[in-house]
Amino acid sequence: MHGLHHSRVAAVLITFALGAPAYAQPAGGPPLTLQDALAQARANSQLFRQAQLAANLATEDRKQARAALIPSLNGFTQFIYTEPNGTPSGIWVPNDGPRVYAMWVNVHGDVFSLGKWSEYRSTAAAEAVARAKADVAARGLVATIVSDYYTLVAAERKLASARQALREAQEFLDIAQREEAGGEVAHSDVVKAQIQVNQRVRDEQEAELAVLKHRLGLSVLVFTDFRDQFTVVDDLQQIPPLPALTDVKTQAISSSPDVRAAEASVQQETLGVGVARGGVLPSLSFDYFYGINANQFATTDPEGHNLLGSVAQIQLNVPIFNWGAAQSKLRQAHLRVGAAKAELTLAQRQLQANVSTFHREAEVARDQVASLRQSLDLAAESLRLTLLRYQAGEVSVLEVVDAQTTLIQMRNAYDDGLVRYRVALAALQTLTGTL
């Protein structure tokens, strides 16, 4: 009888050692793949939308600055009534008569304006900065989604493990209680088994809460509506290869949006010097008017004089004295150029440091996955051997419970190691723009 009961214990716990069943995920349509999650997050992320909006606004700023360089055409119509007093001009002396009609088209253009030309080129550089920052936001979103996605996968695995552990602990408690009733084991075995059940209940509750938190965190980034019932594809067992460090460095340097943004910022601030310099240099512009400006709304007056014609004028604006404001703006522009160049060198150094750090992180995580897999197999073998010794009456229930707990810890550690490698690999892929 004693051997039969221990055989049942061994059978139950060996089942646990060999592996837990897959987590029963909630219904809610087809499973969400990582690529689907990334695509939906790009379409729905508010931060990414804001970055894209900033880039689109910068594009419109460039168009407006370009339009300011091209001669413009404007229409003008006006009627001025002045109270008559018997004089040709009426009461208001500056007017040409009691009735003045004006209708013309005006062509205005700048012949020379360094400030406006530099402003146009500066807006083009600002557009490049905004586009690069939108790329930075997109890559940051990728890193966040990958981390949240695989953290959810690992949380679901841990929940499945916790539920299996609870079932095994409850089965072991039932067996211990029956054996105690038959006088085959001490009451201390039942107490230990009950403590184990209580702990597994708490573990399951914590695992369920962790799954809910991670699912909702991913849902907020991916979906436009509130969803807490969807599944994700568990592909953690597929371990992608790690690219060579030299290849990663080459791709990262050529495609880094942070460096591009810093380079465009230097160009923008350099052109800002030209904008500021335009405040101390002369500017030349012209205007051409064609239409009427007369006391009659007509093309000729009663004496047959032509009232329809054209006027041309040219203006030269020379800044002379403004209490040093223009020179101060010029000094500010040079200071901004220096700061932008410092930011560029920092971005370049930070990129090189990140590439080396993330690549080493991925290497360590990859190597640890193999080590964790070996530890998991050893923990399963340890539990199997402990159960055999328990059947033979050589070990106590405490050693069985300890072996069981170790196996659970190794399974969770293995899942965490898989997630760590995927996240580290995703960090490298965001630097190279391959994800």
C-alpha cells in the first residue's frame, strides 16, 4: 500500500517535471503576431502620430518659406469717400477728392534678401530634423512593443507553470492526507504539503495579475479600443541568429536617426547664422502695380485722359542702428551652432557605445539561454531522482518540495532568458533599422 501511494506521487510529479501544458489563452480572434502588433502600433500610437505631425508641419513650413522667395501677385480694391467742402480734395486734405477709386494688381518680389533665403534653407534643415525625430520615435516604439510583447508571452508561460504547480501541489496534499490517515506518514508531511498548496495559490494569483497587466499594457499601444481578450503567438523557442558586431556597426552608423537628426540640427543652426546676418545686411525688393487710382471708376476721365496704367517701384532697406539687437541675434546663432555640434559628437559617441553595449548584452543573453536550458533539464532530472529516492524512503517530503520548487524557478528563469535575448536583439535591430 505504501509503495502504491508513492508510485502515484511519483507519477504525478514526474508529469510536472516533464513539462506544463500550454496556457489556455482567452478567445478574441486570431493570435496577434509581433509584426501585426508593430504595424498596428505604428498606426495607432499617439506619440508616433505626434512625431509624424511635427514632420508634416515642418514640411509645410518649408513650403511657406520657399513661397516667400518667389514674387507674389495680389489684388487690391478700395473706395474712399471724403465729405466735400467745395475744394478739390474735400475736408480731408491728403485725399485726391471726395471720391477715390482704387483697383490694381500688385507684383512684389525680393531681389536680394539673405535673411529670407537663409530662412528657407533653415526650414528645409528643420524638416530633415523632424523626419529624423519621427524615425527615432518609430524605432523607440518598436523597442517598446517588442519588450511588451515578449514579456506578455513569458507571463503567460509563467501562469501556465503556476497553474500546473498548483494542481500538482493539491494532488500531493490529497495523497499525504490519505497516507496520514493510514498511518504511513507523519502529520508534518501534510502540514508541509498544505503550506505548499497555499503558496502555489498565491503564485497563481500573482501570475494571473501579471498577465493582465502586461496584456493591457500591450493593448493600449496596439489597439484603438479597449481590449483585454486577445492572444499572442509564442515563438520564444525560435532563437534568431545574432549578427556580427562589425555588420551592426556599419548599418547603425549609416542609418541612425539620432545621428541624422543631430547632423540636420547642425545644418539648421548654421543656416540660422545666415538668418541672423540678414538683420544687419541691406535688402532689396520691388513692386509693380497695374490698375486705376482715380476719382472716377473708369479707364478714362471726361477729358479723355487715360486712368488705367502701371507704377513700378524699388526699395532698398539698409539697417543702420537698432541698439545692438541684430548683433546679439548673430551671436546667439553662433552659440547655437556650437551647441548643435556638441550634440552631434555626443550622438555619434553614444551610438558607438550603444552598439557595443547592446551587442554584448545580446551575446550574454544568447549564451545564458543555453545555460538556462541546461539548468532546466538538470532540475527536471533532479526532481525525477528525488522522487525515486522518496519512493524508496530515503528522502523526506521537504526534499521533494525543494526539487519541485527548483524546477519551477528554472522554468521561469529560462522563459526570462528567452525574453532577454529577444529584447536585446530587438535593441540592435532598432539601431540598424532592420525591424
